[in-house]
Amino acid sequence: MLYKTAFAPVIVVIAVLLAYVTDATAQNRVWRIGWLDLSVPQTTEKPSRSLNAFKQGLQGLGYIEGKNYVIEARFADTDRSRLPALATELVELPVDIIVTAGTPTVRAAKNATATIPIVMAGSIDPVESGLIWSLARPGKRDGRHSNRGAGPCLQGTAASQGSGAHHFARRRIAN
């Protein structure tokens, strides 16, 4: 239950980003979501609770895995030194967006790309950790973050071009 609540703002931001493109060709495409995780890899016997909660949230919004999106998950198996290579791997696939949780994964994704949007779920203090300049004005490369546990942190083209996701994130911070 905690995971579903924690990922709710992230799921909404993903939905806004996926709905951002309005032409018919883009609406029929399957979006590639990169999932960068510091935890141990999921198995059939022990699935990732946070990844499952994220998938359930997308399903609750009407997105169907395999039809509307696919998730390219990369797990560092608790080894922080693996994060940069895994982030680079996601960028090289390429993915349309990268979802991360926690400061180490966000930092790895941020260092790997300046163009792919990054959605951050949970960071103790993104300003103090140097991920963004401020909550009100995070900087050109950085985006928005909700300081209510898990929340969106966008970077890249959608946020910097003033899309609906950008405006959604601004409203989310104010609420």
C-alpha cells in the first residue's frame, strides 16, 4: 500500500508525458520507460514491490503493458558503482523516459543524459544533494520535484519546452 501511495505522483507525471504527444502516429506507438533501481533484481519468486506498484498505477490509468508501454528495467543489485553503466545502457536503448528512486539513481541518470526526461520518485533533499537548483526554479536541465515523499522531477525536452507536464509539475509543487 505504501508503494502505491508513494508512486502515485510519479505515475500521474508519466501519464501526462505519455499523453503529451497528440498526433495519431505517436498515440499508437509503444513508449519505452526506463526503470533504474538500486535494489536487487526482481525474480518470479521475489518481484520488485516498487516496480509492481508502478505498473499497477499505470494500469489503473488505462495503460496496458506491451500495448501502450514497455518497461526496460535495470537493477544494480545494491551496488552503486553499477548505476552509471546501467543508466548509460538505458540511454543507448534508447528509452523515452527514465524513472528512478533515490538520489544515487537520479544522479546516475542525470549524468547519463541531458535529453531524456527523468522522473524521480523520492529524494530526501534534491536541492541539498545538488540534483536541482531550487524547488521553484530547478534549472535548465532539471525539472520539478514534489517535496511530499515521492514526486516528479523532470528534465529534458518535455519540461523545458513548457509542455503540459511542466505546468502540471508546477501546480503539483504549489499544492
